Amino acid sequence: MYTYDTLDKALLNQRVAEFREQVKRRIAGELTEDQFKPLRLMNGLYLQTHAYMLRVAVPYGTLSSDQMRKFAYIARTYDRGYGHFTTRQNIQFNWIELGSTPDILYDLSEVDLHAIQTSGNCIRNVTADPFAGAAADELDDPRVWSEIIRQWSTLHPEFSFLPRKFKIAVTGADADRAAIKFHDIGLKIVRNDAGDLGFQVFVGGGQGRTPFVAPLIRPFLPAKDILRYLDAALRVYNQHGRRDNIYKARIKILVDSLGADQFSLDVEREFEKLDPDLLAVNEKEVERIRDMFALPYLRPDTDAQAGLEQAMEQSNPLRRWCETNTEVHKVPGYAIATVSLKPVGGIPGDATADQMDTVADLADRYSLGEIRVTYTQNLVLPHVRVADLPLLWAALDQISLATANAGLVTDIIACPGLDYCTLANARSIPLAQRISERFADLDAQHNIGPLDIRISGCINACGHHHAGHIGILGVDKKGVELYQLTLGGQGNRDSAIGKILGPGFDEDGIIGAVENVIATYLNMRTIGETFSETLQRKGHSPFKERLYDHT
């Protein structure tokens, strides 16, 4: 785990004191809401439908057990006993009183947490692969580079007032568990033919009303030049990005209008202007940060799997959970365990204070005190002994977090929607709950296989519906909530944007439409074929024909 230094801590303390005074002035009426809005947004505080919402950063999705306990304390003390984990590896508290926010920020600062740059037209929380440092397929730990970017970007004077919000993601694995091509800048760690470490750089991805998969801008960037190149790309964006139209202000619009080749040339020119020594990544600093993320010695255990197999023979629920919710660790005898925040009928991404406390305890007992937040709104315990998986599963089952559905039809991503968000056109949460209940049977889920459903309550796409195998978008048509259906999105290394099938449905209709699409897939698939593979082989037409012929 990275530990904040005295500079970080001084910054957080200063920020808390500053915001405490601003809140005091707002409550006293010395600041209007218009004057206060940019100040609160700089501290992650939103005014939503029913109350203030505080968004807290979880840099590159990594938490200690103590930090998770602090979230539980805040949920219990200042909120209604729960928190909501988001698609940006953050947590949101939805029922915050304005006068309490300085105290919350102070409590967060005690465990190296904050809400800086979780809002506003700045570089937002840098996200990364939630399996970082544990995955067997990882080339290098992306958290090291994410931390370097965090330090460089925090309160950067040149990039604090960009044309629009800016999101960066880093992956160290080919599988891409960070959806880098749907970010303003996505970085994939690679090695060139000489074995040098560097990055593939993708720029101009994003969702919303104009979704794009980011094109590859630079096939190889030496690791030492990462900050200079990011600086150059953001300078080009700052100079040429649209500021006259909020809908055309993202860098994806600039890359699309210029063309990827021209944008790349512009960045290269700016890159050459910048002092290579001034922004060069210091090797000693890289190693200092890398040492903080280094695993303690984990003793390999090649015999552990046999014991687990024996336990799974005696418990089919345990077998299901191990098949769907665990992944191979880089150290034999260890596993990466996904803690599903998607129980049947639950709200995707929500965790109660008691659940957060228990997960923190389980992290101490079974996972070196580490927890990860995924962009799919789940949690991960990254370093679990294979021999301990039955005990972990049983403990999670006691707090309703052992649902064996990671990557399956009920592992739904959903934004807060109209229940909380002032921007939303339709509700997302009840829809996710109803779909989850409709497909509650685990045998049916495992028979369907990998299937990614994502729901957004408006075109801003906080639920990443564009990247879902099945995507659902809430729209408002003359005061009526309707839902459009898209098929074929992908959020992994084969990133793709889903295509709209046809006219929208009401809430009952969209539930039936999802069932219809899945039934069509089951009727057409070959043995062992996934939903994505069937869709790719057969195309959208059979799904569209059956869906609209029967509605």
C-alpha cells in the first residue's frame, strides 16, 4: 500500500480547513449557491435530488482495511448506514448534511483519503486494474504508474480548469480489466522488442451522448517519458478543446474532429517542446513507490488446489463461487477473490456499514489487509490462500456477499439513476433489481454463461451501457420513462460500442426484452459459445426480428 508523506498530509489538512470556512460562510448566507457550487465541487460534494452527495476518491481502486473501516464509520455516523461503490472505483455517500462535510473530510484525511478531484473539469481519480499486483497475466503493476500520475496531476495549476472532466486509466495486463479504451487517455503497459518498459497510449475514448473507442495514438512510449507525454496531450487539449459547448468539450470530440493522426502529430510537436529532463520520471522515485506496493514473501503452495477440490466436492455452492468469483494469482497456492456487491434483488454497488466492517476484518485475516474496488461495482480481496477460500466463502455468505455471479447476468452495473441523480431521465436501480430477481436461479445464470448487463439512467452513461453486452439506456419521452436496448458492447481489450436495436420499452417491456434477447441467444448458440460469440456469429438481425415480432 502506498503511504502518504508529510506533504500529502499537509495538503489534506489545509484543504479541510479551507473547506470548513467555505461551508461556514455558505450556511451563514455569506456565499450564494452559485458562488459555493465550484468550491463544493472541488471537494467532491454534489447537490442531488434529496440531499448532498459526497464522492470520495479511491486512487487506482486500492484500499487498506483501515480505510474500509473508515468508510463504514462515515456511513454509520453521517449517512444512512451504507455507501455506494461506483464505476470509477470511488465511493459515494448519498445522504450527507452540508454542515457535516468538513468533519467527514477530516476523518478521511486521518487514513490518507480525500475527495479532491472527484468532480470538476480536472484530471479525475486515476483508475487501474483491480487485480493489480496479484494477476498472473500482469506485465507490471499499474498502481506504481497510477500513483506517479496521481502525484503529478493533483491540483496541477495548468490542468485544474480543463474544457471538461478528464479521466485516465492504466492496465498492466493484456486482458484489460480497466476499460482503458473508454477513457480520455488509456495506458497499457508493454515492452518493446529491446525489452524496455513503456506504454501504448490510447486517447479519445469515452461514453455519453457521443461514445468513442479510443484510437491508438502512440504504439510505444518509454516509461520515463510518461509525464511529459501526458503533459503534452493535455496542453493540446487545453489549447484546442471546445469551451463554448459542454456537449463537445471532451477530448474525444477534439481527436475525432482533427483525426487521430493529426492529433498525434500535434501532441508530438508539443512533446518535443517540453524539457525532457524536467518531466522525466525519476528512476529512484519509481523504485521507492514500487517498494511500497511490493508483496511480502508469499510461500507457494502447489498442493492447495487438491484440498480445495475436496472441499468443493462436498459443497456445490462453494464450487460455483470458486468457478465464478476467483481468479489465478501470480503466486501458486493463492487466489484473487471477487466479493459480489450484487445479491439477488440488491442495489448494485451498495454495501452497508456492517458489511464494510466485516470485509475489512476478512481482508486482515485472509488478504494481507488489502481490498480493491472494481469499475464493475464489486470488491476484490487480491491475496487469498487457496486453502482459505472455503473459510472466506462461508464468512462472506454470513453477510450476503457470497453471491456466485461475477461476470454473469445478475452482476449488473447500474448508475444511481432518477432515484438520486438530478441529471437522470429514468430509474436504474429498480430495473437492475427486477432483472436480478428474474434471473435469480444460479443454475440458470451459469447455464447462460458470461453476460454483461449495464444500465444508465441518462445519456451521460455513468452505468457504461455502451460497453455492455446488453446495454440499457433510460430516456424521457414526454414525461414517460422509456428504455433503449443496445447489444454488442465490450469493455475489455476488444472494446466495442453496442448498437441500438430499435424503439424503446417501458419498464415492464424492457424486462421482457432482456428475457427475449437471452432466450434468442440460448436457442442459437453452439456448445460452449458465449453470448458475445453468438452475437458476433449471427449478427443483430435475429435478435431484432424476434424481439420486435413478439412485442
